[in-house]
Amino acid sequence: MVAVMDGDEFIGPFNIGNPGEFTMLELANVVKEVVNPEAEIVFRPNTADDPSRRKPDITRMQETFGWEPKVTLRDGLGRMVSDFKGRLHVNS
């Protein structure tokens, strides 16, 4: 990200998401499992402009910097929860 920000020759968007595709329900279930198994998943209508699929194209990052994600969603969420708990001094 620093290389993109510092490089004058790099203009335009660089997607840095995980190119794996999953539904919002699959995402909600993983978040629930990792963050709070007691959480309730609530269904709401989508907005008119909500895309039906989310799959970032990271080709530009791969070709320009040789970058690709190395951490899975589940592992990344676990790391985030641990980090936040440490910052907020929350036990367990």
C-alpha cells in the first residue's frame, strides 16, 4: 500500500481484497463463528445499488507488485479479534 501511495507512476485504483467469492450469509456465519457465536444474524432487504456479487479483481496488484493475499478470512478475523481485545484490554 505504501508503494502504491508513494509511486507517482501508479495512478488509479488498486484492489487489495481477497479474490475468493462468498455470499453475505457465508461471511456473516464466519464472523459469527470467529467473533461471537451468540450473535444473531438479521436479514434486511438489500439497497437497490447493492451488487449481487463481490469479487475484487486484484490483477493490477499482482502484475505490478507481485502481491496477493496470504491470510484467509477466518485467520484474519481471528487476528483482528485478538488485536482489538489486546488494545481494549479485554480478557477472553
